[in-house]
Amino acid sequence: MSVPPLTPPASGRGIKVEAGASLAAFIWFRTGGPAETLVRPDTANDLAAFLRDLHPSTPVLPVGVGSNLIVRDGGVPGVVVRLPKAMAKVSVQDGRVRAGAGAMGITVASAARDAGIAGLEFLRGIPGTVGGAVRMNAGAYARDVSEILVEATVVTREGSVEIWPAEKLGFTYRHSDLPAGAVVVEAVFSGTPGEPAVIGAEMDRIAAEREASQPLRSRTGGSTFKNPDGHKAWALIDAAGCRGLTRGDAQVSEKHCNFLLNLGAASSAEIEALGEEVRDRVRAHSGVTLEWEIQRVGEYLPARLRDGAGEGGPDTGILHQPLPRPLPQAGGEQ
């Protein structure tokens, strides 16, 4: 990988550094190559100090729980940042919810419910962390993060800690203007006064609907493609005859065809190639070009390894991790 070698930070700075760390161990697809360097900061200030000292050409990628991510089989060069549990705390003050970027959407929604704050129920249907939700303007059930975000605390790639009002993030559909390498470390959300019982009932409805319609306990990455204007991605995929389509051990879900699945030993290359085949078939059938919603990161496995051992085969060095029990629920748009 063509980035400058990384020097571990001084002892006591509050940074844990691991070279060649497995990402397949926690990415929901359970596929992909390692991180060149995995960094776990104790605090936002520790992360800022680390990034200030990091060579400017070294790429930085923040990763939450990997619920909407394909990590390519050649691994991720540079630095991958994962936030600790200490940066996943959620509190409520003055009718607003303050959440560490490592917090899960369901945790934020539950805190809002308990405090009688309505409008955040849809976060129950988003399986990722607050940081990822802010970065991609995540949404479900006709709502998205741009509607509830007040401000986000961001550690820039240059190593400063800044508070960005929602307007600065330039939200559009499943997109923000957050620069590459910047890391969201905290967010503040607002809602409206509501009855906890009513809020809880709506969260239960969302959970039941997801359970009925989505492959929640599979190796998946949530919604694969964005909904084009005037269309539902899953309906276009279904109409193009892609339901159940396979490539190796990768499959288009038969339950919800905007989900791709790893049936057991798929490589990331197979999953991504299946997604591209779906895009080709939808374009040929309907004239609509689907855009990826799942983030695809890292490098492809070198051809000499891929051709010599077969993509995803036992000789490629790609680690296929066993599923945890129970698997955290994936999800996304209807």
C-alpha cells in the first residue's frame, strides 16, 4: 500500500494502534481485507492530536459497526478509525438528545422516547451508528437525519475539533458535505414533545415492519441502492428479474431485493460484482441507473492472487469470520 509508514503515537496519548487489523471481524458482511492500521482513540482530543501528527497524504476512514459497508478484499490503506464505547454515550438536556458518534440509532431513539421527545422514532430503523448516520444523512420511513440534527462535533483531518451546525453539512439525499477523513464524534438532535407510550408504539411498529420485510439476521449490508426519484429501488430490482440472483456465495435477498447477502463464503468482490450485475439488469430493463447506497472502500485483491486462488477462496488470505449470535439487525429504507 502506497502510503507513508505509520509511527505509533507516544505512550499515554490515549490511542490504541493495531497494524493489519481484521475488518471482516465486525463488518456485517463478514468479508474483506484488513485495515493497514486500525486506530481506537479514547477521546476526541486524542484523535485530533493523532490526526495532526499523521502525514497529510495518509487516508483516514472512520468506521462504525460496518452495517452499510463493503470492504474490498485487498484491504484498506492508511488509517481506519473506530470510536470506543466511551464515545457512545447518550444524554438528554433541555429537550435535545446529545449522542456520541459511536451510539446506535436504536439507543438514541430509546433515549428520546424515555424523555418524551418525538420525531426520532425512525432512528429505530437505522442499524448503524450516529457518526455514520450523520455522514450519509441516513433515513428510513420518510424521514432522515437532516430533519433532526442541530449540530455535530467533528474532528477534521487536519486535527481540529469543531462544532458544525447542521446547515454546514450540506445535506442532500443520503449525502453530506463532510470532507473525506473528517470524523463525527458527537451529534445533537431535536424533536418535539410527545407521549412516551405513543413514541414507543411507533418504534414497535417500525421494528415489526422491518422484521416482516427485511433479512435482519443475515450477513448483509442493509439497503444496497438509493431510491431513484419516483421509484423504489427494490421494485426496479424485482421487475428486472434479480430476486434471488446469485454470484458465488453472494445473493440478492429473496425477502427484500434491495439487500445483498453473504450466504457463507462470499468474497467482497463477488458481492460488489453482483451489485453491478443488478445495476446492469435494472438499467437494461427500465432505463434507470441505480446509485450505490452501500459504501465500498479499500482496494481490490491483486489479480495474481485472485486468479491464482479464486476470489474468496481459502488461499486468498481473506478471513471469513463466524457470525456472532445474535447478529445485530441490519436494515434501511423500505
